[in-house]
Amino acid sequence: MLGLKNKKILILGAGLMQTPAINAAKHLGFKAVVVDANKNAVAVPLADEFYPVDLKDRPALLDLAKELNEKGELKGVFTAGTDFSASVSYVAENLGLPAHSFEAALNASDKVRMRECFEKEGVPSPKFIELDKTFLTQPLPASNIDFPKVVKPCDNMGGRGCRLVRNQNEFNTSVKSAIKNSRSSRAIFEDFMEGQEFSIDSIVYKGTLTITGFADRHIFYPPYFIEMGHSMPSKVPSKIKNELIATFALGIKALGLTCGVAKADIKYTKNGPMIGEIAARLSGGYMSGWTFPYSSGMNLTEEAMKISLGLEPDYLLSNRVSLPWEPHQSVKGKAQPFELYEVSSTLVSAERAWLSIPGRVSKIYGLSEVKQIYGVRDALPRTKEGDVVNFPRNNVEKCGNIIAVGINHEQAYKAAQEAVSSITLRLEKNNAETERFLRGECESDEEGFPPSAFTFSPNGSAKSSVGEGSVIPAGKKTIDCLPESLIPLADSLKDWNHTTLRKTLEKFDEIYPDHPALDGKLFWQAVLRGGIQGALYFADNICNNSLS
């Protein structure tokens, strides 16, 4: 890349998800000019030049780009893991730089426009209605609605304001939350898609569509959609995978995306593939910048960036294989819009998240040791000591992520889950939110949420009579006091963080060997409800009667 030392690329966003893009720019020989409204964003120190510009402010971004381009130095505009692909296309289109058209990027940024494009072209996606802020004063009559439904902001990411609406009681507050989390104060209210969910990354280039990551998504904890991780390559049969890819291709065509990247959240339902959304950007959630490069050997961010710079994605073109056009019967007969290719994964990547119950973190155990676990590549905490934490209602509220790699699914899954289960967040004493959680209280429109760490009765609840009348003596190992009813379940019950009941007690005994005498019934209630965090919190607050 000789002669490019004064050439620049404008990168939108300076968060952790943008670090692969900044590194890719430098590897390609370009100066990374980074913009973000947050001057303290984690990747700001990596930038060659940084400007505090709001990514929503398209005119300001264009003015900066024009200034950078006065000497002909600006060669491209790029983002990854943000929801501002339309801002990229706005700037690029005005300066004649390679990108999807601004119109197509808008189609892929606004869920109402997106659904309308799919509907017009007969691409399978949920039936929907749009709700704006007038709903706040004139709500719809919920009695006329056939539940369950899904509500989400028209223009946000990370699952903010997105949830399952299971009944009439959950309707109003759910829609209000979605509207509140929308930049344009609009929400989309749509049919719920029942089925396995997948994430797909791709590059659209000169009439071809190359799949650059096809992952199983692991979604839990209704009424919210919390992604506890993803795994690639997918375990789905090739016939279903090809049907999903064909539907994805039709969706890309319907949106008008032609030059750059596209990612999909897509499900396979009883009626075949159905698209949740397609975005004109690389995926967040560590997929495009971490798990796919680990599993395939290809730097996806770098290959996508080459297109935005007007360069040939040479590695992509020389390492892809042709895919058949195998549409599902629901879309058979539609013309094939692209030549289909894939860059294959030869190793298995597994990303897994760890969670916390509500409270404030006083100490974190195990984080520095997890990278010693064979197969673990990254431990990526989002939470530090002193932070307020909550059981997540969106994908931004998780406490951190582990990424592991193996030669097969079993090896990668085991490494990732072992790492997650080794991390413990101890919470501060005397916290009303922690105690409210441990008492099992929930909001009237969130029945069953948050769930208990360990459940073992048919209705999914923890038995309140466990340990009744018993006392665990001071300093006695709790594993030796396990109630008879729990002994057969010690190695099968696992909490949200893949920690067995046995390992939970072993952790407690290691962290708190000099614990005070513990009321058996209250201690086991705290364990079953809150796992290791509940156990430690109860022991730390032994003189506090608020949990009784």
C-alpha cells in the first residue's frame, strides 16, 4: 500500500465494536479518522484523528468529510457494529465514494420501511403495524389484538425497547418503552415468529452475495430477547441453511443493497424462513470482528473496508466457494438476484455472555484466570467494580462476553461455558434492588421475569421449604450441608452462567470459608433464586432481616 500514508478513511463510531475497523484501516495503510459523540469512547485512543461528532448529525458528518476531502485524501466512509449505515451512505453518496445508496441504507435502517419493502416484493417477514407517539395518549384497544406479538423501536439496536407482548396486561407499557427507545418516537408492532434464530453476515459486491458468517443465535429470558451467545458454523442442516440464505438474498434485493455489507437476523419457522431484519452494516455482538475471523481465518472487516475504499476484496474473492440457489417453497419462482458464495468456517467459534442479578458490584472474581482455559481467546468484560448491574432486559445490559475456539462444537462450547462459570460478581450489601430480586418480586407486566438461577419443580419455581428448620454452622462447608432433595440435582442444575449447583457451593466455600452461621431455609432460598451472588449476598447481610 505504498503512497497511501496520507490517505484517510472516515470511521463512524469509537466503541469496542469499532476497534477491528480502526485496526483494519491502519493495516491497509490508511489513517483512521474516527467520529463519535462520546469523547471518552474506548477506541478513541486508537484513532489517528478523532472528532466529537454525533453520528445522527448527517450534515455535520458531511461537512467534516468535505473538509477532509479538500486535498483528495478521504477515500472511504465505514462503520461496523453501529446503527448508522444510513449516515455512511449519506456522506459517501454526496462525495461519490463507494457504498450502498442512501435510499437503500434508509430502507435497511428503519424497520417500517424495511417491512414495506419486503411486503412489496413478497419476501417473508412478519405482518406489522406502525405506532407513533400519538399512541401514548390514544392507545389501541388491546382486546382486539391476537397475542403474542413483538414490539420494537423502528430505529435502534441491541434489543433496547424490544420485547415479547404475551397478553393484554403487557401491551401498553411495552409499546411505550419501544417508542421511548426510538430516535424517531416510533415503534413497530408485529407478529411473533416462532422458530430457531440465526445471524448471517455477508458482502454484496458486483452482483454477488458472499456469506461471511452463518451463526446459531442462543436467545433466552422472555418476555425479552437476550442473546446469551452465538456459535458458528451453524449446526442447521444444509437444506435449511440454503433456504435461509436464498430468502436473505431476496431481502437484500428488496432493500436495494448493492455495494457493501448486509447482515440478517432470520428465523426458520413452521412456514419456512422469515426475516426479522436486515441491516446495511457488519454485525455487532462480536461476530464480524471476532468469531468469524477466528473460525474462518478471514479478516471480514478488512475485506469489507476494501470495498468502501474502492479496492478489490482479493482475499474474499480467492477464498470463497459457490452455493446453490435453493429457495424455500414460499419464495420459489422468484428470480435469483445474486450469484451466491460462502467463505467457510473451518474451526468452531463460540461466544457466550455472563449475567448478574440486580445490585452494585463490590468485587469480581475469576476474570484474570479465564484466559488460561484451553480454547478461550477473549474475555471481554462490560462491567467493573462499583458499577450498577441488572438482570438484562436488552443486550447492552449483559456483564461481559467470552469467546472460545475449538476444532468442534463440543470443544468450543465447553471452553466458553467453563470460562463464563468461573467468573463471579459479588454485590454490595444492603441493596434494595438485590433484595427485591431475591424475594422473587417482579413487575406486573413481566410475569416470570427475571427467572430464578435454579429451578427444579414442574412449574419452574424453587421450592420454598428446602432446608426448613436447618442451620449451617459457622465455617462449615455448605457443599456438605446440601439438602437431601438437592443432592441428585447438584450436577445437573445450572444457572444462567452455566454454573452447576455443586460448583456454586464450592465457589461459596472458597470465597467465604469463615462465613457466619446460616439459617438453612433462607440460605437455600437465596442460592436457588440468585445462585452464587444470592449466597454471598445473604451471608454478607446475615444480620439484616430484610430477606426473611
